[in-house]
Amino acid sequence: MYKLKVTVERIDGYCNQPMLVGDSFVVEGGKIKIPNGKHICMWALQSMMPIFPLMQRAESKKGDWTAKARQTFVCPDPKGLVHYRIERIGEIDNA
């Protein structure tokens, strides 16, 4: 299972949370790790959550597209237009 990093890539509107370019958090299994003093918009998080399990799973066969996936999501707020990048950053240590 993979760890994921979600990063604000750009903002084309106005985010009233406010999320800032470069803000990020890590998804590790069922845990979300947010740096101290930061936060994540729950509306944006809700729009991304369905892809997390797919991107966390180990590839099931050679050539699985998730190995090279680079997912980008846009916040569902039409005034915010916050763009997030989701990427694999390593495997979860099961020790």
C-alpha cells in the first residue's frame, strides 16, 4: 500500500479557507497527516477521497496505470478553483 501526498498546485480563483499554493498533506492508509498549523478544506477533501484507495493499492499486474498516475483535482467550489496534485510518495511501512 502506498502513501500519497496531496499538494495545492495552483489557485485560479479565491479560496476562503484559505489554502495556499504549496500547502500539502499526506494520506497514509486511513490516516490523514496535516502539518502543524495547517488544515485541509473538507469540500476539496470530499472530492478527492474516492481516488485515494485506488492510488494507495499495490499494482495488481504489470503495466497497471496507477503506477504512473499523476492525479489532479479541482476544488468543487466554482469560485475557488484550487488545483490539487495527488502523487505516490512511497510505500507504507507495515512494521
